[in-house]
Amino acid sequence: MHRVSYGTLSAVLGVLLVLTGLTVAVSYVDLGAFNVWLALGIASTKASLVLLFFMHIRDEGRLVVLSFLGTVLFLAIMIAFTFCDVAFRGHIGI
Amino acid sequence: MKPAMDDRGKRLGMWLFLYTEVMLFGGLFVLYAVYFSMYASDFMAGGKELDRFFGTVNTVILLVSSLAVAASITAVQRNEKRASVVWLTAAILCGALFLINKYFEWSHKIHEGIYPGSDDLIYGEPGRNIFFGLYYIITGLHGIHIVIGMALLGVALLFTIKGRITGDNHVFLENAGLYWHLVDLFWIFIFPLFYLVL
Amino acid sequence: MEPVRSFFDTPSPSRYSGALSWLLTTDHKRIGLMYLFVILFWFVVAMFLGGGMRLELMFRGRTLMGPESYNALFTLHGVIMVFLFIIPGIPAIFGNFFLPIQIGTDDVFFPRLNLLSWYLYIIGGLLALVTLFIGGPPDTGWTFYVPFSVGTQTNVSVAVFAAFVLGMASMLTGINFVTTVHRMRSEAMGWLQMPLFTWSIYATSWVQILATPVVAITLILIILERFLGVGLFDPARGGDPILYQHLFWIYSHPAVYIMILPGMGVISEVITVFARKPIFGYKAMALSSIAIAVVGSLVWAHHMYTSGMSDTAVFVFSLLTFLVAIPSAIKVFSWVATLYKGSILMTPPLFFSLCFIYLFSVGGLTGLVVGAAGADIHVHDTHFVVAHFHFTMFGGTGFAFFAALHHWWPKMFGRMYDFKRAYWAAVLITFGFLLHYIPMFILGLQGMPRRYYDYVAEFEAGNFVAGFGAVFMLVGLLLMLVNLLISLKRGTLAPSDPWGGTTLEWKTLSPPPLHNFVETPDIADYPYDFTDVVRDSSGDGGGV
Amino acid sequence: MNNNPVALVDRSLYFTIGFSFFFLFAITVVMIWFVVRYRRSRNPVPSDIRGNGWLELAWTVIPTCIALAMFVSGWQAYMGLRTVPDGAMEINAYAQMYSWIFVYPNEKETENELVVPMGTPVKLIITSEDVLHSFFLPAFRVKVDAVKGMETYVWFYPDREGEFVFHCTEFCGTGHSSMDGMLSIVSPEAYQAFLEEEDDE
């Protein structure tokens, strides 16, 4: 299995810490609804870094990469489909 | 037939288990998303009541512990047993530190009269009750996962010391590590969703 | 040559003997058989609970029991049938026993995890049993809808926890099977050389992995609500009770596909074998299993048209519901087309399978009625829905389960059962089934709600007739089980390939040896090529 | 009154059930015929047919079209049930363990007994005081859950005088099956008299 050097790992940690600082910093700026999406965007970036460098997801091959994305997609669909209901309550028709 | 040591298969099993964990938390995130859209302002007010400093420190602690776990695998692969033991111990200590922080955070809140079913929450704004209800359930579930993760890392530490985890055979450590990283991943999302909602 | 010993005579791990060689085994076949007997036990329990309900309903007013007992009865009937019989039934018994054999390997990937799943199943079952005797049996229905389930004084927490543990068992089995299929499939076997039963179990396992955790967390939330009163689903505290229903059905609708897909796999195997003909449209069959698993996960809210959710959601979920009907229809057409120009031998497993096709078609077609938004408003939560899902779950999965029992019994135990009694049982069950559930369709259209302990005068006739159906069905089911059990003692020895099958389980002994195969089996390019079978049997009249 | 949702619902039911009977009959007859015609004693050598692309395409596309037609008819019926005509009379309904309370426009209350005049569309605004209940009026094909903290509604057009039973269809406890009542559709004059009559309590 692929070996990751200490240097790479530390660099990744550095980026993760910077991103943490960034997400705390932007939370003080009022961007309206955009704040949530920005926070989620930064969190997703951090999550991808952890997946790629700490969890070596790429070494596992296509099956794991695709099924992981599939799981996340399924979760997203779950949330989106639930919003078909809660976002449209009180409207008549489609 | 199964090859004598199919590490890839064992990791695949672990990944599949991680998917179940993702969906377990996913159910709670569905609730979070819906209630956030219903009670956005209450959630923002609730987020301000949580201690950002504690939250940030805990985020850093978990990120460092993730690094430690990843580094311990690199160390084992290089047959540096000692280094691996040190890294693993550090990771477990980070987990403990996280829990101690969490304990202080929770007890502080409970002291203030904010806990599930408390008068403050029940008779206050409904959105606030939901926010703190979710806060306790999600961080509580996450805390349980931290404990399980620490236990797994502890076993890995023991195996490393006893020489059962070596450069050629370290799939147990890798799987424990995968679990730990996943717990970290959850926190990466929990942190902005609770502490930083604006 | 020394005769090869079957797995019954070779404990694994070999250091145990007697009962321990079963309770601590890691052999997938032994675990499969342990599931078989426990699941049959639960099936019989739930069967009598169901029978009791029907007898109570035969006449108006109180006959056998009061409303509290009746409510407990239908709750436990549902919980046991769903979580302890249908969901684990085919995957845990036949999946465990035959999936490794069908892909030419010696065990599942995680044998000890497999045993752990069995123990979790046992613990879940015991917890369900506990609710019967301590603290008042739960009275919520198997759906545990809030706010009722949070407020009721009965023993809901334990029942919910039982379901949680059973969910864990099912999830771990799913993980095990997916890993097994990916990592242990014989190297000569490509994806499109896998038998359809394996395909269906594989698709099911993915649904188990992705959907079960959602119900796990939902059930935990009920327990938390009962003890802490967080109020996540309590409108007085800001919660939304309809969200509970979303979370519940996000799992529980895919769960009906967890229940039916393995059954469809069984039917595909049985029909090809007894028609001696390749399955019609192998690729379409395999793909439709996957399609059902995927689309089936996106239709959960069609249980909620009347719940007060938005019209937009009704539109989306109704549309998707009609789309999920298509792969099921393809399967039915393909089974019938497989019979065309076959060389068909009537046997008990085939008889059960043909009954399956008929009953499942009724279930599927009435599913269209409840899928249509406007029509469903009328029949939702009435006996129509009860009849509809019993046609799919019992007429479907249940009959597939019986077909699988009769199809693989000789392989599992090396004994043949009595055909005559098996046919009688099948006829009795089917006749009783129709007599039981068809009146319920009519009752539902007339407007009799489900979960009713008592009813108004216009529903008398239907309930009276249905009660007789239940009795016939009970007799038939008992006859079937007794016939199978008798065969263990008195049945003639079964040859290794009694029916002339082509998949790998028929290429090993009956019962199989510990490592499944005496010599490495050849993998055919196409799993349902009957040319050799037909050639070998020419001149023997084709009898069994 | 055209577009009475009762007719739309029934149309959807007949349409779907009609097609279902047709398919069920066809499948069963063909299946039994194959089993008899191709029994092993008569047809010892099976043909090796593994599929037929055109046939498979046909039995995918045609059912899809039929299913979509069923969906459309169901959706039309549903919209009929959801679209309240102008001038509907509003009555509030409160569900509780185990009875229905109706509050009329003039604040008059009745329990388990709903009286409406013939010829005026009625909109019931429903909510629950405790657990989930569901208002089901089979004769007018309407049903909706009563949810605490939320208002749902049904509407129906009382086009004939008479008495019609309604039920609770969402399981709500020991008294669930006795949580029913009677809808009386009376002449407008009788309805006026009913409204003005003193409460029994």
C-alpha cells in the first residue's frame, strides 16, 4: 500500500488548520444565506483533504471512491427530497 | 477462495461500515437541515450562545489527532515501531482532551439550565429548544463515537506494542484509523453547523 | 476413495463438538441453518398472532380479547414478521448458505462477524420477547408513529431497541455479503456470470447498508424522546411529527425492497431450473434488481400522501412510484417468458413459484392503485393497503421463501420431502390466502380502516369470510412445516443434483462438504446453460 | 357540479384497477398455458432462448406509458381533492383521543356528528389536540391526517341528502376503532334550524 511521507501529512494538517481559521473568520462576516454555503464548502474541502491524504481513499480503487460518493449522493438526495415536502407546505399544486 | 491475507477486502468491509455511520449521522443532518430552514434566526441566536473558542480548540485537537493516526500508519509501514507507539498515544490523548473539553462545555451549559427537557428550553422559543436538542443529540452521539474510536486505537496500540501489528500486517491499525478519521470528518461538519451559524 | 464428509459431520472450527460446534461455528452453512430454525420459530409465533387477530375480527364486538390485547397483537405481529422474519428470512438463511457456494468460494469474507450477526439477531428476538411479558406489550403498530409512540405507557422503548439491534444484525450481514461478492468471487466468474440469486442478494445488501442506519437513528430518537423529552417531534416544543415519518420511511420503504428482492432472485433460480431453460433476459434481470434497489430508495414518501405533507412532494413521490413499478413488471414478464418453449417439470418449488408470480402480480398491480395520488387518498390506511402489502410481502416474499425452502431443502439436508403433502400444503395456503385477503381488498374499498378492533355493520361479511381464510392458511402452513421436518428423519437421500440445476450449488454434494467443493468447480460462461443437463438426462423421461 | 373529486377519484380507481385486471388475467392465462403446453413429458427438449431485445424493449416502454397515464389520472384526482372551490363553507374540526369536535361558523359545537347543508361545498379545517388522527369520509373519498400544531383540510361537495359514516384512520390508541361519527347532509332550511338550536350540553 502507498506510503505517505510525514512531510505531506504535516502540510495537509497545515492546510486544514488554515481552513479552520478561515471558516471561523468568515463566520464573523455577515454574508446572509451565503454564510452557510461557504461554511459547508470549506468543511467539504477539509473533508476531501482528510479523505484523500489521511484515509488514502484513492488507494482503495474505483469501487470505494464511487461507492463513497454514492453514499454522499444518497444522503444529499435524502435531504433534497425531504425538502420537496417541508419547503412547499401550504402551497396548493406542484 | 480468499487469499491468506486480503487486507484490501478487510478495508473494504471497514469502508462499508463507515457508510453506515455516514447514514446514521445523515439522519440527524436531515433533521438539522429541515429545522435550520424553519428556525434560521433561533439557530443563529443559539449558535452565539455556544463557546466558539472551545469549539475551535476541539476542532484543532481532532485535526491533530487525525494527523497522529495517519503518521502512526506511516511509521508502522517504515517499521518504526517506537514512533508508531508515540503517535498512537498522542492520538488517544487528543481524544481524551477533546472529551474533557466537551465535558466542561456540557456541564457549563447544563449549569445554565440548558439541557433537554429543562424549563428554560421547554418554555422558551421552540426553535431554541430544537437547536439545543439537536446540539446535545449530535454532539453526544459524536462523543460516543470518540470513545469507541479511542478504544479501537487503544487496542491498536496494544497490538503494536505486542508486535501483532507490523509493517507487513497492519490492517487493523488502518481500519481503526479509518474509523477515527471518519469521526473527525463528522466534527468538521458539526463545528460550523453549531458553533459558527450566523 | 474415502467418502467426503458433509459439513454436518465436520465442525468448524474443529475444536468444538456437540452444541458448541453450532453455537461457536464460523461455517456459513451452519450459521444459515441456525438462522433457518430460529426464523421459522418466529414465523410460527407471528403466524399465530396474526391468526388471533383475524379470529377476533370474525365477529363484531368483543369476542376473544379486548382492544388493548388486540393492539398489542397487531403490533407484535408486524414487528416480528417484518424485523424477525421477512427482512432476515431469505438473505440470512439462503443468502448465507448459498451465496458463497454460488460464487464458488468456501465461506463469507468475515465468518466471525457473520456469527456475531446471528447473535445480534437472537438478542433482538429475545428483547422482542421481553416486551410481551414485562411492562405491557407495545401498542403502536410496527411503524411507531410519533407522538403516540412517545406518549404511550406501554413498553415501546424495549421494542424499539429490539428493532435497532435487529437492524444492526441485518446491516452487518449486508456488509459481509458485499465484501464477499467483491473479494471472494471465483476469479473465473465475471459480474455477468453470477447467478441471479446472488445478484439479488448483492443489490439487497447495498440497500441494507445505506438505509438501515437511518431507521437506527430514528428509533434511537424515539427512545431519547421517551426518556429525555427533547421535543424533536413534538409540535408544542417546535418539532415536526411529519419529519419522523420521513425518517422512518426513508428506511422502511427501501426495506420492502430488502424484503422482496431476494425473493425475486429465488424465483429466477427456480423457474430456470424447472423449465430447463435460460432465464429470459439475464442482463435485464440483473439490471432491474439494481434499478429496483436505486429507485426504490427514492419513493419513501408515498406512504404519506395523507400525512399533511406538501402537494409538491406528493407529485414527485407519486411519479417516482410509478417508475419503480417498471423493473418489477419486467421481472414478471421475463419469468413468464422463461417458461415459453421450456421443458417444464411440475414440482413443489415450481408450484410455489407460480403461485408467487400470480400473487405478487396482484400485489404489484394493486400497488399502482395506492401509488396513484388521488386513488390512494381513498384507500390509504384501510384494509385495502393491508391486503396489498400482504400480497407482496406474504404472497411475494413469503411464497418465495417457501419456494426456496423446497428448492434447496435437499441440498441443505440431503433429504427429499414428500411431494404429495407439499402440494396439499401449497394448495391450502394459496386457497386460504385468497380467501383471506381478497375480502380485505373489498373491505378497504368500502372504507374499513386498518388497525380496527371493531367495525360497523356493513363490514361484517368480509371479515367473517377472511377469518375462514386465515384458518385454511394456518393449517396449510403447519402441514408444510411438518412435512419438511418429517423428511429430516424419513426422507429418502437426495442426490447432489436432484432437479438438474446449472449453478454451482448443484455441482457439489448434498449436503455440501465443509469447504463447499471437493474440487474447484468450472465456471460456465453463462450461468444458465442447460445444454449439458438436457443431454445427460435424455432418455430418463425427465422425472425426478 | 362538474369536476366533483369523487368522480375523478373513482375514474382513477376504475382506470387503474381495470388495467390491473387485464394484465393479471393475461399473465395468469399465459403462464398456465405455458406450463401445460410445455410440460416435460410433452416437450422434453427445451429451446435455448436467452432473450429478445425488441420484446424486452416493448414490455418496458408500453408499461411505462400506461403507468404514466395512471399517474396522471391519480394526480388529477388528487388536485380535485385539494382545490377548494370558492364559496366553500368552513367548519373547524378538532381530533382528540377518541372523538371529533366540529365548530361551525357561528361557534356552535358538536361531537362526532357533522351536519352540513346540501349543495354548498364544505371545507373542513382539521387539527389534532394530541396524537395523530386521520379524518376519513369514505362516501366522499376524502381523508387527511389530523396533526397537532398544524392545520390540514379536506373539502367535499354534499350532493345528496343522507347519513354517511366517517372514521379515524390513523392509529391513535385503544379507542381508535370507535372514533367514528356520522355526517348528516340535510336541506339548507334544516341546517339553519340546526345551527340555531341550543347546544344539548
